[in-house]
Amino acid sequence: MNFEFSNRLGKLPPYLFAEIDEAKNVLLKQNRKILDLGIGDPDMPTPKPIIDAAAKALYDALNHRYPSYKGSQKFRKAVSNWYKNRFDVDLDPENEIISLIGSKEGIGHLPLAFLNRDDLALIPDPAYPVYFSGTIFAGGSTYKMPLLEKNNFLPDFEALPDAVLQKAKLIYLNYPNNPTSAVADYSFYEKAIFYAKKYGIIIAADQAYSEIYYDKPPISILELPGAKDVAIELNSLSKSFNMTGWRIGMAVGNKRLVEGLGKIKTNLDSGAFGAVQDAACYALDNYEKLCAPIRKTYAARRAKLAEALKKAGFEFRLPKATFYFWIKTPSGRDSKQFAKELLMNKGIVVTPGVGFGEYGEGYFRISMTTDEKTLTESAQIIASI
């Protein structure tokens, strides 16, 4: 039987990373060497003390039962302590924190709790694709906010039409940013909160890269006065602690927003595995000593890759955070075609900017989730295209 997909699936573009994987697999079957600078999945293992904490937690019989929908009390308390120590933000573990099966889950489910059919979400462009797909699955519609270099890859709120702001119900922000690696400061978040309050818009702040930085630690929107009135922040241990496969994160902030997301989770999943939550508690309680070596490794890679890219004549901004480089394609070439040529002719995987949205055209993204030697070698080969 040729069963038809739902109309909502028909509204989605092909998932970018699935397309890249398919092309990679074709070459791997031909025994071609692949240098993968594509998906942002840390190549370093999870720190051993976190693994040890998880191993111990596996023997706790309570972790063998259904976990709490909103996360264990121990986990929510650890998140509360971490936010206080890291951002000086006070959070009530009872009603301002909920566990997530990775921040992607929370990002995708949030619109189901607050968007009705045709409600408008403001989506940055370029951006993580799940902002768009989550909105579409909820029956909402989207309006693109261009992230332009001249604006330091921040959305220009003043440029948004009043009619759009009047209709908007949700806005996604993501700083440190994927894919541009841009960071946001206090004044930007101040402006975002002002517009959110003026027009009654929910702010969903994606903070998945908050601990991958090279200079000043990125701030949380929740540090600003009035942020809790309008904002929910989604964070994850995936990138910060090399725990992408563990699927553990958290949503924090406005009580009503956390409650709404919790209602979706109650009906669609059973919460994060208890042993993983216990391991996450250890990670959050010891974040300084665990994250510092990870940042040091990425800093060394950043220096090597920047040097190689400069020698090759590429235009880019040195990332202040994340493990991504957002690089202009040579001579303004089509990003998808450029990435395809790199893969088919040289066996190098990069992510075309247009895969993150129309305003990503003219750029490509390199992920530093591989060793320095591979990064340097890849940069030299890319220069020859």
C-alpha cells in the first residue's frame, strides 16, 4: 500500500542533515575517505566521572521505573543550583523547571502548547530547522527574521512590520547562535523583552551552546529584569558535556510556559531515564571542572582552523562561542552546489548555509567536532575548490 503522508509533512523541506547523511553513505559504500565537518556532534567522549555517576545510578531500582514527567526533584534542584551559580538566576524547582529529552524535544513541542492554527511564530533565518518544523506541526505559520552580518547576525526588531508583531505569538531566539556563532548581549535581550511585553509574544530562548565559549561567558535572557514574564529558556547537556546521545536537557523560566510544555510532555513521553538524570546532576554540580577542558580543546581547534582558513583566503568572523565557523562561500558561489562539489570531488562534508534558510545563502558551516589535523587538512583541500 502506498499510504500518503499527512499534509503537515508535505509542508516540510527535506531535513538537511538526513540529506547529507544519504550522500555520505553513497561515498562510504564506494570506500571513499570522508572528512566530516558537517553535523555538530562532539567527537570527544563524555567525561568519565559522568559515566561513572550513570553506572552507579543504573543499580538504583527506582531508576528502573517510569521517570517523572517533569524530571526528578534531584535533577530540578541541580538545574536550579546551576542557574544560580552560572547566571545568578533564581529558579523554583517546583514550577519553573522541567526536564527535557534533549532541548530539541522541548523546542519542537513548545508550539503544541501555545500555538493555535495559523498563529504566527517569528523564526530567525538562518536557523536550526526545528523552530520551523515544530511550528508547522502545531498548525502555526512562520515569519522569517533575517540574521544579517551587518546586524551582527541579530534580528532587527525595528524592521519587523507592526502588523506582523501584532499577530505574532512566539519568537525563537538562539544565542550563542547556530549556525552563525554570533552572541547576544544585555541590550539585545532588553530590546527583545520590551517587544515581547508590548505585543504579548512568548520568547523561546535556545541556549544549547551556553558553555562553549572562548572569551566572556554568554548570558542568559533570564538574567534581565522582567524576563520571566515572557520567556522560557531551553538548554541541554549535549554540547556542553559531550552528551548528545544521552538526551537530557531542561526548560526553565516562566511558570505558565513551563506548565504548558509539561502538559504536552505528560501526554507524549514518559520523561528522561532516571540514571541519565542522576548523571546530569553530577555534571551540573561539577560543570566548571568538566567544561573547562572541553572548551580548551575547542579553543585549540579554533586557532588552527582560523589560521588555515585565513591562509586560504576565506572570509569569516572568528567565533566567540559555539564550535562552528560560519564562512562565506568563495566568490559568492551557491552554497548547496559548493558543498556538493566538496563532498563528491574531495570527500569533505560541510553544511551549506541555505540549508538553514534563504538568508544563509552565500555561506557554509564548518563544525569543529573533529581533530586539529583533520580541520587543517580539510581547510587546505577546501581552498583548492
